[in-house]
Amino acid sequence: MKRIGVISDTHGTFDEPLRQFLKDVDEIWHAGDFGSLALADEIAAFKPLKGVYGNIDGGVMRRVYDEFNCFECEGKRVLITHIGGYPRHYSPQAIRMIQTAKPDIFVAGHSHILKVIFDPIYQLLHINPGAAGAYGFHSVRTAIRFVIDGDDIRDMEIGEWPRRR
């Protein structure tokens, strides 16, 4: 059993509300737009981190993190990217990766809109955690946490915090 925290679009923010929400997870999955390598390192020092670079992450971030990250977690195949779309509206690159990797869980960020959708076409759970950072058009910061236990994906919770302008 593993407790997973999923965040995206931190844009340089990893503050106390996020830390409190993620304090009991075993690992954090970040779907891009960290904001800096220093922030990625800060998150990785807090909890084990799996992530991808986003469109605002340049230079060194793209040498440290990949555009797609595919891995196994508790027997579930996971695919993460930043700009991936959502069921019936995936990016062409995401479709190719989904068809190749055949993930059980597909995580994408970028839209700043939280979505959790089961995709019956590819038989996967699509997760977009929204935006955890303080920058962007969103008015509410969001993150997700859940448990993977064998075949069960359960106890999904959403964290929400007002974005200070």
C-alpha cells in the first residue's frame, strides 16, 4: 500500500498548506511547471518525488526531468506528463505514449483545472490535480492524494486553498 500525493503547476510555490496536505503521503507525483530546480529539490527533500518538466520549466529542468515519466507503483503502471489533455482530448504525443505504455493511471497538468476521469477507451484513470501554485488564472489552488493498495485506488481526497492575489 502506498499513499500518493499529486500536484502540478506549483510555479515556485511549495508552502505550508501543501506541506500539511502532503505530510502523510509516501511519495509525490508532480505533473510539471515546478518553477525551478530549487523548488523540485525542496519537494524531493520533503518526500520521494517523481515528476516531469512543464512548459515553463526550461534549461536545467529539462536535463533533470523528462517530458514523460512512466513507472510502476504498487503494480499499477503510471504515466505522467505536463501537457497531455484528458479523455477524448489527449494531445497527439500523449495518445502515442498511452498506446505504447498502456498505463492504469495517466497524470497530466497544465490546464490548472482539476479533473479525475475514468477513460473507458484506454481503460485508465486520468488525473489532473489542477494548480497547486499561486500563479495563473485559477482562483483556487488544488492538489490530490489517494491510496494505491493492490488493485484498489481509493480514499481520493482533494485539497483546496484560496489563491492569494
